[in-house]
Amino acid sequence: MTALTVRLPNSVHQKIKQLALREGISVNQFIACAVSEKMASVLTLDFLKSEAAKGNRSDFIDYLSKVQDATTQVTDKRD
């Protein structure tokens, strides 16, 4: 594990303390979780952009043209 010094505004630090206490975890755990969530978000966006860049609009349209038309059936009856 690595120790890291982070400078935060006092207001942010106080809010983190409050939220960590509310969640029943330490400030370190709260920050590690927040960083992990942000990292997952950024990496997911990177992955999706990479996959989207591989796409081709004409291939997409061609694929959709092969899907048969179907009628929509409403099965959820509300009073």
C-alpha cells in the first residue's frame, strides 16, 4: 500500500469526514472508494470511446436493415 499526501480545502475535508462517519468507514476508506469509483468511470468511458471508434455507420445501417419488422404488443394493462 502506498501513502499519499493530498491537500484538500478544509470544507471538503470536513464534508468527507461527515460522509465517512455516516457510512461507518474511515476517511481513508472513503477516499480510496471515491478514487476507485472515479477511476472506473474514466476507464469505462475510455473503453466505450475506443469501441465506438471501431464502429462504422454503414455497417450499423446494414445490420439494422436485416432485422425483420415486428408489431409491438402492449401487455402491461393499467387501470
